[in-house]
Amino acid sequence: ATQLAGWVGLGAGYSPAAKMLPLGLPATAAASVALPPSGVVSCDRSTDASARSSLSVVKAAGHGASARRSAAAALALAGAAAATRLALKRRRRGQARRLRHTSLAAVSDPGSLLAVARGDDIKTVPVWLFRQAGRHLPEYRAYKEKTNKNFLELLNDPEDVAEVTMQPLRRYNLDAGILFSDILVVPQALGLRVEMPGGKGITVPDPLKGPEELGRLPPANEVSDPAWVRSKLSHVMAAVRAILRQMKSEKREVPLLGFSAAPFTLLFYMVGGTSRKSTDIGEKWLRQYPTESARLMDLLTAVVIEYLSAQVEAGCHALQIFEAMAGFMSEGSFLRYALPSMTRIATELRRRHPDVPLMAFARGASYSTADLQRAGYDVVTVDCSAKLEEAERELVQEMDRAGRPPSGHLAALQGNLDPKHLRPSEGATVASARDAARELLLYRARSRTGLIANLGEGLMGTEDPELVAAFVDAVHEYSAELNATV
């Protein structure tokens, strides 16, 4: 038994009487070894291809170390070894697929964000934050002053993008970086002017005034060509590669998330110009011009697919899709226009990049949680208005009713800390930030779904970095405590 244990990778420390034995092998090779008094052994093997954990456990029951029982344990371990060979073969195939689309595929995943997103059954809770780079950081403000560039000018320089993306990774113990960019780079690529007047946020000053102006946009067959995106948004792909190089140089090789706005959010800005007024104009377009709206949504869907696919090919490890303006459309319009587009995006990206997790955030549309799982998203974000427990119940009920979704697993949840817990101006303290983190981890302790700790909306700039750090560190601390009890 000791010799065979060495072959499997246990080393010479194996003892058939041990109750728990770490194998250091994939969970796909898990073996449960029952050693009753008779010495008869049963070996149950799981080869669930979605399991990618790096640990497996052999449980040995019974007493004594007779030759008969040692031989029985050896037979069980032989079964585990066979399962291990199959698991490793499958893992190599998966790694080969990932290498096809990732220029710098090797990435550490210390917080297990990719594992959680892919549906692995682990209690670890990774953390990253919407708008984690940018104006809440003093180093970002100092960098803008040093370079004498505004937000849009920074986005046009890949080296600037890499620097700003790295700033929160240097300050906080985050489990992912996200491309520093803006959702309106897509309308800009489509030929619409984008500006950022002081104090007014980013805007489209000359939006589409009616269906007759759709002719200002390139035709669908043109934007569906991958070469179009690679030409019009080449600086974004160059930025992704620059970020990955910088991560490697600084030895901070956490997963890099790419992102895009979803089609209705793009339509919202392209016809309304801004998020600060005329918040009903997107819904009005859908109602007044249903045919033209469907045509525009189709064009935007094609662009988003190619844009996100190009980000993966440049090196991104997961993708976040923001339907940030879903709260400004009716549920009926969401189901008729937004959901089919988001489903089409997920379906095509999964076909092209089956190992890249897809994450969705339909802010203000908590009714869509189960729909987004069925659409094929690995992770569904919960905003500040909803409860994680209710979202989990909807996901479980949907899968029980309709079977496994296209992702092959129960979707993980993401969210949903209210950023007010990070703002001293609203009474937040280090203690309250840590308490908020504990609440998220208490939810995870009793849930079936995986959890990625995040916000229910993005950082706005008035958050205190000290409180952000307290929240992030507390998530890791309480996540370690949770894992120690499992």
C-alpha cells in the first residue's frame, strides 16, 4: 500500500489507518474508501469535468492495520490512480484549449476567482470591486495630474491604461484586475463623438435623434467582421497585452477581466447621450421604433461579441458584461430585447472560448437572475436592491426545473456590498466595513452557490481607501476561517 501510495503521489507517509489523507490531486480523482471490519473495500469515483480543485481526500474508516486491510486499501488507491490519470488528461486538454486563446495563459488564481466562476464546489470567497481603479485612489488623481491627461486621453494610451489598472492591485489584496476602460468606447468606435466635460461625466453630445439617423452607423456586416473591431479598438487590445506584461513584471499575475456594456446600455447612451437626464429615452425608443430598435440591438450585439472575443484573444481570463441601464427599461422590454441579445452573446462566446467564465450584471433587473443563468452566464451579479438568498433560491429553482444551464453548473453569485459602507461621509468606519464583509461570508457559509465578493454598484470616488482595504482584507480573513471549518 505504501509503494502504491507513492505512485499516486502520496509519498511514503501513507498509513491505511489514517482518517484523512491529502492527495494533492484534482477533485475529479476523489476516492472515498470505506474499510469495514470485514476488510471489503468500496471505491466510489467522481469524474465531474467541472471540478478543478487541487485537493482530494481519501477517507479510511475502520481500525487495525492487518495485511488484508492494507491490501484492500491498495486496491482502492489503484482505482484513485486510474481516475487521476483520466483527470490529468482532461486537465491537459483544457489547458491546451486555453493556450489557444490566451497570449499569456499562465496566471495564478490565489483567490480562486476563476474556480468559483467555473462552478467548482469550494467555499473560498474571492473579491474584486466594480470601478476598483480610478478616482477614489489618490495615486490615480496624482497620475492624471502628472500626465496632464483627462480620463478619455488616458484610455487612448495602452501604457496609461496598464498603470491605472495596476494601481488598485498594488494597494489592495484583490483577486482580479479589470481592464481600465469605459463602456462608451464602443459608440466611439461606431463613429459617435464621446466627450467628458468637466463635472458632467462621460457623454455622447450628438446622439441619434431618430431611426433616420441609423445611417450614421456602419452596417452590421461590416462590424461583424473581427477585423473591424481589431482596427477600431486596437488600442484596447494593446492595453490588455500591456497590463499582462506589467502583471508579470510586478509578479501580480491575478486573473484579468475584460468587459463591455451590453447592447441596451449602449443603445441607451447612443440615443440619450447621458445617464443624467432623459432616463426614459431608451425605453421610448424600444416602444416607438420596435423594428429599428431590434435592428440597432442586433448591430450592437454583433459588435459586443467581436469586442469581447478580441479581449480574450489578447489575454483576458474572464469577461464581465454590464447591462448597467437595465433599471431604465420595463421587464417586458428586457425580456424582448435585452435578454435575447445577452443570450446570443453568451452562446457565441461560449462556443468560441469554452473555458472563459462569463459574468453578467443587469443592474436594476433583479427579476432576471434565473434568466441570465439560463442564458449561459457562469456568474450573476446581485445589486444593492436585492438579497443574495433570494437570488440563490431563484437560481436553484430554475436549475431544478429546467436542468443544467449551458454553463453546466449552478451559477455563482457576485456582489452585493453597498458602497455606502466604504464612505466616511455616510458614517462608515473600519469596523462597519469589516462587519459588512462578515455578513457576506455568513451568507456563503450556508449557501449552495459560489460567491465572489463585490459591490452592488461601482465605486463613485468618495470612498476611503482605508475602508476599502479593510473590507477586502476582512473578506480574505473570514474566507480563511470559513474554509478552516469545512
